[in-house]
Amino acid sequence: MIECFNFSSNGKHDLVGKIVKSVAELENMYHSGNGENFFVPASNAHDCHSKEVLKSQVYVEKYLENSRHTFIDYISAGCQLNLMVAIDYTASNGNPRLPDSLHYIDPSGRPNAYQRVILEIGDILQYYDPAKRIPSWGYGARPIDGPVSHCFNLNGSTYQPEVEGIQGIMSAYISALRNVSLAGPTLFGPLLSTATAIASQSLTSNQQKYFILLIVTDGVVTDFQETIDAIIKASDFPLSIIVVGVGGADFKEMEFLDPNKGGRLESSTGRVASRDVIQFAPMKDVHGTGISIVQSLLAEVPGQFMTYMRTREIQAIS
């Protein structure tokens, strides 16, 4: 149904007329160039089916059909999902040599909390990335003879952050524990900016890539506004951010990151995110629901992906 009203500033708009047409009929009107008369319901209250046909007409000047691709359409057409990982090396994790540390490497091979999150999420996402070259960083540690770094390459390289697959992350993670001193504080701003810069490069090279940054942390960020500014900037690029809290800390303050829990994010300049890009969940809460980490934390990614593609009118192409 299409209705035409005479606008009134008091909000009580007067009905001029209406037409009722199917999409197929509107298409026929476009091709034929014919108009259709508006009508108004008859004033006779005893005959609810009668109507008064008016002289005024409506014409269809433009008719377009757009295909609505699905998430699966994009993946089937070759769009890649590229994982990026950032691991918390702040001192609050505890001495990695002691069994009560979140970074303790169990000789039996039992994964610690960080390894468990990366393995469960990474094992799913790596299959959507043919190259399996995964940018991996640490933050909140002091490299040997250096200042505290809030975004250092996990593999020790000065320029190249990528490692080979999930096992490459595991090896680089353990190696870094031996070569850095845990420090602090917990800052997200620098690593979010680094990840966003990588995602932006896919736009300049006209590639169909979408990035998912997994941040694993044991505490609350201290650079609140810088983190919000970085998240809002990231919303303009092909990037989703998943933050997982590990350990027994109170993560209540971290809920401000997730718009579904903490409300709308606003930058220091008053700008808001162009779309939802971030999700936060404490690992202990995820396990308490009885569903897997993958189900809980990856559930929103397809929707975030589709919002990005549709708002930028990016088609699924093979």
C-alpha cells in the first residue's frame, strides 16, 4: 500500500489518497509508463468496500531489483575471513613459572586459559583463510632491554607480525613468555589501531577480505577513551573485534565496550560507530551458559560482516 498525505506541522496529516499494488504491478506500471489513480475510502460508513477514485495519479519513474546476498554467498564466492590475535602479557597474570599463573605452561600439555580460547576460536576461523598467515601480537610487557610495549610482534620480528596457523601462534606465545617481562598497564588503543591499519589495506588493494581481531585479556583496560576512539574508527573498516576475559577478575567495567550491554559508544570528538563491531565476554560466563566459546563469541560476526558489506554496497563476486 502506498499512501499520500498532505503534511501538517501539528502532526495531523490529511490523507490525500492511496493505492494498493503488488511489486509485479509496480514493475508493469514502470514498463508501460501508465499512471494509477489514487483513491480514498468512501465517506459512506455503511459500505466499507466502496471507494472514491481521484483524478490524481502516481507514476513509477524508476524500478530496480537488487540481489540480497547472504553471509554464505560471500564466503562461497571466495571472501576470506582473516584472524588476528592479541594476548595480554601484563603482570597481573602472575609469574608464568608458577602453576597459579594464567600463563603457566603445563608440562602435561593441558592448555591454559589463553591457549584454550585461541585454540577453540582459531580452529574454526583458520579454515576461512587459505594462507593461514595470522598477525599475532602481545601487549603490556617489557621486551629485553626495552620499554613496555602495548603492541609487539609475538614472533619477535621487528617488522612482520604474521605466524603460520594456530600452531604458529602457540609456539610464538610460549617463546614470548621466555623473552619478555610481564608489566602493564592494560591498553587496547595501540593494538586496535594496528589491526585497523591492516584491515584498511584490503580496501586499497580491492580485496574481499574481512578481519576478526581476537583479544584475550585478564583485566580491565585503563585507556578507556583511547579504546573507544579506536573502536569507532575500526567500525569504518572490514573488521570485527572479539574480546575474551580470562581469570577471576571483575570484568563489569569492560561491558562498556559491547554496545549490546553498555550502550552507544561515543568518541572524544562526538562521533559514534557506523556499526556494531565489538563483542566482549568473560570466559567464565561463557562456560556457565553451557554453550561453547565458538557459539557464544562468533554468533554476531555474520551480522557485523553483512552490515559492512551492504552499507558499502559490496557484492559477492567469485
